[in-house]
Amino acid sequence: HITGLSGGAHDVNAIFKWKDKMHVMNQRNSDWGHLVSDDFVTWTRLPDALIGGAWDGGLTIINGTPLILYDCTSVANCKPPKPDAAATPPPLAATERTGDPPIVGVARPADMSDPLLTHWKKDPTNPAVFPGPKTYSGPSNIWKNSATGKLQMEQILGSTTGLWETTDPTLHSWTLVNASFYPTRAGGGGIFF
């Protein structure tokens, strides 16, 4: 039922309900498209949630705040645009279009009182830090380990999937706890509350 996806549909990174509206966020080349619906049949396209250099990722609602972890194509694309930058980012260089560089950013709604969550902002302290392997990508949604109380997520580590955890409320400092959490490549997408 979602039509007119110019720029490509690519992967769906998040499906969630917020203030009685259903939301879908999907990859649109290097942006995250954002659509809302009352009934999962009729959709309204909103401004893209993330613009420029944002690929795989997941959305999690933590303590009542929707948070996105996403792959960035470069450190510059992980950060918010400069105030004097044009509204439309320049096209990505060819070197930024290939592969999944190990750079992950955090984004939050710009206005939590907006029931549509129309505008999102990249965290100015991006990128997040994942010490260890330099082959990670495809951050998943986040969950809380009931035994330790730590936040956890998984993402691709080359040919396997690793488990990471944090106690950092900004989601910028992570520790690899199991490099073979899942023995094959998997990651990105989904939502947990």
C-alpha cells in the first residue's frame, strides 16, 4: 500500500506506533524515508528522517524517547549539518556509496511534542564508539538485558554477528561482549520498547 517511493524503497528500518499513528522508516538511497498512517493502508510521506549518508539501522523507544542507531557513510555524514549548509546535501562521493564503513550515528526527534515526529536530528557528538573490530555495520534495535540491566544490540562483524552492550545513556560508548553472538551475518531493523 506504500506507493511512489522515489529514491528507492530499500530496507525497512523501523515500524512503530507513536501517539496513535503508525510509522514506517525506510532506506531511500542514502536517506531514511518516513511515512505515517492511521490504518496501515493510506500513507502520508513526511520529510525524510535522516538525510545524507544514513543506511542500515534500527529504532528503539527508550524511556519514552525514540532513538535511531544508523550506519553513516562518513564521519561528516554522521554529524548534524552545519547551520549555514544548504538544505539538500551534496551528492555522495563514489567512495561513500560502496560497502558499509564502521561508522554508527545516533539520532533523536527534534521535537518530542510533535505527534508525527516530523523532524529528526543527528547527535552532534556522533559517531558512536565501538572499540575492537573495524568491520561492524547494520546496527539493530536495542534491548535491555534483564539480568544485568545493560542495553544491548547486535550488528554485523564481517561474516558473523556480534553482541554489544552499554550503560551509556547517550548510546555513544559500546563494548563488544560476544563476537560470534550469531554465527552468520545479520543486523539492522526492527523495534523494541
